[in-house]
Amino acid sequence: MTSADAPHTRLLAGYRADPRGIPARDTMLSWTPAGPGPYRVTVTDLDDGAATWTATSERPFVLLPAAALRPAARYTWTVDGSAAASFETGLDQAGWEAAWIAAPATPFAREDYDPAPYLRAEFELAERGDRARVYATALGIYRMWVNGTEVTADALLRPGWTDYDTRVLHQTYDATDLLVEGTNTIAVLLGRGWYAGRLGLQWAPSLYGTRPAFLAQVETATGTDRRVVAGTGAGWRTAPGAVIASDLLRGEIADLRREHHGWTGAGFDDAGWSPVELPAPGVAVHPQPHADIRVLRAHPGVLVHQHARGPAIFDFGQNLVGWLRIESELTPGADVIVRHGEILTPDKLVYRDNLRGAFQEDRFVDDAEGRRTLEPRFGMHGFRYAEIWGLKNTNGAWHLAIPEESTVTALSMDAGQELIGSFACSDEALTAFAGAVEWTVRDNFLEVATDCPQRDERLGWLGDAGVISPTASYFFDVAAFLAKFSRDAADAQWDDGSVPSYVPVVPPGNERHGAPGWADGYVRMVSLLVRRYGDLASAEEYFDSLLRYLEFVDRENPDGIRVNAVGSDFSDWLSLPDRDDDVPHPGYAYTGAFSTSPKPVVATAHTYRSLCQVADIARRLGRDEDAARLDRRAEEVRTAYRERFVGADGRFEDATQTVYAQAIGYGLLRDEEAQRAADLLREHIEKRGYVTTGIHGVEHVLPALARHGHADLAAELLLRREMPSWLYMVERGATTVWEKWDGIRPDGSLATAEMNSFNHCALGAVGGFLFEDVLGLRLDGAVWGDGITVAPVYLTGLDWAEGAHRGPTGPVSSRWERDGARVKHLLELPATGPARFVAPAGYAIAVVDGAAADGTAIDLSGGRHELILERR
């Protein structure tokens, strides 16, 4: 059977729908199949009409080679005659004719006074051509208008964050309907952004450079005939304006009395503006491979409190990343100050101690009469609450009363990843927690996978990314995002093969050797791309880099036990003490963070897992010799691990919950050994009374229990309401996942403010358990034809659970509901099928699609199925 004439859907190029301006390199074409292969793919050059490339694939993806592509070209493609999809490539390095421009340096600049440059130029256009493109990028971040229309309205904080010493990404904008014959205007507002502003844990701004710069090129084309009609260069003019200072961590200061009204359109008099300068930064410019940051939705503010002669406090109902829009009458000449935070103090003020050096404070002033709109031009804050000082008081000098017609709205943003998964169940708190995981991923997957989006860190910690990515992939299509972030990791790799703990590298954390589990996060991301999406482009691009990393680890630890070149070994960061005498992580006591598992045990487990994952990548690439060699080394490390750490009775010395859970989850212990470890894990948990796992145990603990006969304890831990637990966070009002189990204690006191984010991915890695075990959907390898396994766990305490996921092989959903001693389970499986359904322990399959059955496992074809299961 073939898929001829089948209506394949969701055609993606580079894991994006109809992308514009992607790199002209090896590109994955993928689709949701309507049936099994083989599939016939046809790629056509849209500009000259020639069919440039065809291929047949047995799987719902194919690698389009770079040799088939041209820069700045348009293509359409189909699969078995499906509706056509499109993509467009960006400029290559040789295609740039424009020059970088920058404003003159501000004399005596400081952080609260360094005006954002306004840049503009006009150019004449004799003929528009069939299409027009603007290619643009910056060292900094920019907003751009073409003839008065903002083209960056849905492309925020461009060009995003990369290591600007290595590469900067450019964007491609369609200006076909914006350019006119005659005079045209390009206008740009340029911010400091990641390039020249505050960044991470640095004490000083300007890691990459002190002055933002801008580069743009305008092209028109008819067919394959392209012409550069304008670009940045000596003719551009610049002036300071309303944005007095702007910083992603500290916030923005705007004096709206200094705005240049009409400056984005033609006819504006810029004679008083200054000529631009022409720096030559020498950085390589590449097309952007991933989606843009955009506005997600508006969240109306609810007034919490109006303080006497003080601020008005607003709640937006969701911890989010974005900025505030205020629409209100103002007091002329008076500052309006906006402070953002995640929680409130007992006095109903915004709590800001956990922000550290990230002030998250915007300031505005205006003299105009009537209702005004205030919002930052380059806003990016992490918050649920806002504290606003200086709003007009309708109650004279007495108790604050803001005008009734005033509105305060939070605008949240995301990075364009499509939401493809959902989870709900009979426990409202667990459903809410699943929503919190979704929001936490959304808020932290912005350009890089950050640890948190609010305090003065916001760094691309690879350990956090490696842990949360499997869960994230159930909620979102993260393929393009993770491929870009993997490029950041590859760019940061040192000459000796070592990989840092977070990327891009920002001092003071630029030590050469990343911590075990953090550096290995690079491997975890590429492995997920290959395993879940079939991303051969990333596999080829990063394979040699991954090998160099593993060779580095082996060279430093020839006996397989990983104790050398481990950097600031964080071990199982954010764990809770397994014993009463445990102390915070040495050197980081000020954070109040524990890391209680034995470091060599956790580190060596990561080595084994990385060897296995890169071996699997090698097999997918057809590099069988590499795969066999890596498999042998993995088994050597596994043997060394068991001999060194595991006693004859299966116990580990100084064991923690994470040690046992990770050993099971990574396959270091198997069969009877894994069962023994699960029994000991239960013993440890029951002795302590609650879960203590940190970053590298949290994804394993519940699956290790549930899959080895301890589903009752897994249910107890998952549905627990007391601290520490996941649902305790929800009971305390969390809408995103906390960094610490005890972020807010039962008495209302807080863990140390030095490190206490309320929007942090790591502990949300339990979300994978919701899809893979509660719903039973285990999808790894499905895109490679390995099939789907449905192996649910009907957790005690839940009456029903349901969820859906739209993955590379098609939509899949699972819903089960108790009916006395029976469970009715409804499934929707992809048309490609088949799937293997495995009943949970203690249950037997009684009915399948109305027909009697008897057994504990059954093969199912694609489509809808109803199963009835009975207790044995």
C-alpha cells in the first residue's frame, strides 16, 4: 500500500510552516502523513519554474541537500500531489552589499542615559518588480518600519541572541506591498539588547560591544533577476529620541516629549539629524533558522490594591514573559514607574528581592493631554504582578484613586513554537500543574532555553534544557528552536572538545569544563531532535562536534568513572536533603541550593547516557562503525559504574532517590537489578516521606516507580498536596513551575531570595510522565517506523485522564475513565500505525472495539479504538 493521492498535511521546511529566509543548507522536509509510505517529494524553484529536486522516502521526512538550494530563492514543494507548501532561503554571506551603520557614541553615557538611536533613510524606486524583500539584522535589537508600517510587529527582539563574536542572524521581510514607485522610507529604532546591555551574571554591561549597529538591504526581483535597490550606508541619518535608556534586564526609560512624530514615513525633515558612522564588526551574518518571538495574547490586569499615596497593584492572573501596556490620563511631567514581579509581599507590594540585578522597571513621562498609551519599545520582563507609581490620582492629594477608564494590560510573548499537546484529568490541581509546565516552557524557550526569565540570569543552561526538552516536545513543536540552540552549543565548544554549562558563554561562568549533565544537555537536545523528529540535518551538522565532546570526557576519565574536568559539578542541583545532616552545595551555600547525590555516581551516569545517545544518532546516520565503537565504550562505562558504585545487595553507598531513579531511567541497571533498585527507591522515599530529587532525578523518579510495580507510590507522590510536591505549588497559587520545592513555605516565608525563581523548567520535567505513563503515549522512534507503544498507568486517585499530541507521524490521543472495576480506554492512533497497547499491571484487556478479548497486550492499527480493561 502506498500513500498516493493521500491528503498529507502540515508540510514543514526546517520544521516551520512556509518559512521565509531560512539558511540554504541541508534542510529537513517533513509532513503529517495520511497513510504509510513510500512518499514522493517534489521541490520546485518558484522563480524559474524548474523542478529542481525529487525524492522518495519510506518515512514522513526527507533531507533536502544544500546543493539543491540557492540563497534568496523561493521554492514550493508537495508530497504525493498534496497541497503545496513553500519556503524561501535567506542571503548568504556573499550576498550582502550593504554596510553596517551605527550612531555616534553618546557623550558621558551611563546606564540610565544612553538614548536608543533613531535611524532612517529615504530612497527612490523606479520599478517595484514582482516582489521585494528587506534583509535586516543588528548588533543589538531593532524595530523597523517600511513607509510607516512596522514589519517587526510580529518579529520581536530581532535578531535574537547568539554569540555575537561568532555569528549574528538576519531576518527576511516581505515588502512587496509596502514599497512604492518613487520615494520610500526605511526607519529603525535600535536597542542595546543582549549585545550591549546587561547580560546574565555580569556586573557590567556591553559583553560583546558598547554600541549597537544595524545592517539592512532592500532587494526587488522579477523571476530570478534580483536587484539591490537600497541598503544601510553613508546616506543614513540618526538622532536620539524618546527612548532615553533601554535594557532587557533593567528596563526602559522613555521621555515621550522627545518623540519624533512622523519619522517613520516619507517627507519627514531629518536635516537636523547626524550622519551615521560606519563600523566594521566583521561578524558572520547567517539566515535565521527558527521562528520569531511574537505577541501571544493580552492579559487584562485586575486591580489588587491602591496604596495610600503610593502605587496601584495589578494582577494579570498568569506568570508570563512580556511587558505592560498602560492606557490612562497622565499627570503632565510626572514620572510613571512600573515595577514587575512574580509574587506580592504581605503588604501587597511587588516582591523584587529575587530579581537581584534585574530591576525590571520601566519609566515614562509625557506632557500631552488626554488618554495616553505607555509601553516599552524593547520590553521583556518576567512577572505576574505590576506595581505602578505615578498614575493620575482622581482623589486629589489623598488616598490613591486612579481614573476608572484607565486600563492596564500585560502582553505575553512566545517564540512561535506551535502548541501541539494537552493534558487534563479528574484532579483539577494536576490539570493546572500541566498548564503550569506548558507556560514555564513557553516563558523559557525564548531564543535560548533559559533557567528563568525574570532575574539577572536568563542564561541558556544546557542541563535545564536537556532535562525539560522531552516534556517540552509533548506540549510544543520545539524542533526548530532546539536545532538553533544546539548551534549555540556547538559555537561555544572549546578546542579541546569540552562544552560549557550554559551557552552562549557569559562571564563569570565561562570556565572551559561544563558540569556533568549540563554539558551533556547538548547531547540530550540533538538526541531528541533525531529520536522524535527524524532530524538528520541536525544529526549531520553536530555529529562530529558530539564525538569531540565524548572524546574529551573519555580522555579526561579513561577508566569511565567521571571525576576529572567536571567544572562546577552541580550534581543533582535543586534536590532536597535525603538526610538531616546534608548541607547546601559547597561554594553555592548563599543560594540555599542542595546537591546531595554523590557526584561521581551522577556524573558517570551522564557519560553512559551520552555515549548511548550518540551511538543511536550514528546508527540513524548509517555510521555503523562509530555506533559499534560507542556502544562498546558505553558498556565499558556501565560495567565500571556497577563495579564501583553498586553493592552485591544492589545498594549504592550514600544513595539518594536520584541515584536509584537515574540508574533505572538511563538503563545502567536492567531487569532484576532495575527491579531491586526500584524497591530500594521506594524504601528511600518512604523513609523520607516525600520526593527529594533535583534536576537530574525528577524526570526519572515516577516512571521508575510506576514501571516497576510501585504505581501506588507514584500516584501518592504526584497527587501530594503538602510541601514538597508539585501540587503544593498549585495550592500556593503557582501558574508556572517553581525553581525550589520550598520556594514559598507553608508559613508564607520564602526560601533565600538569592536564587528563588517562580518560573523555572527543571522540576516540570515530571510532565513527561503525564504523557508517557498517565496517558501511556510513548512516541520515541515512531517517526522512524519503530511504532508507538501505549502503556498507561491507571493511577490511584484519578477517575479519568485525557490528552492529545500532534506529532510527526500524526495526531494521537488517549482518554481513560474508570467504571467501577473496569476502565474504558479510548485511543486515536496515527493512520500510519500500528501501535502496541500494553495493559497496566493488575489489568487484563476484556473488550476491543466491541469484540471480546483476553490478554495483557494487543497490536492496534491506525484510527479510533475503544478498549475495556478489567482488574484481574
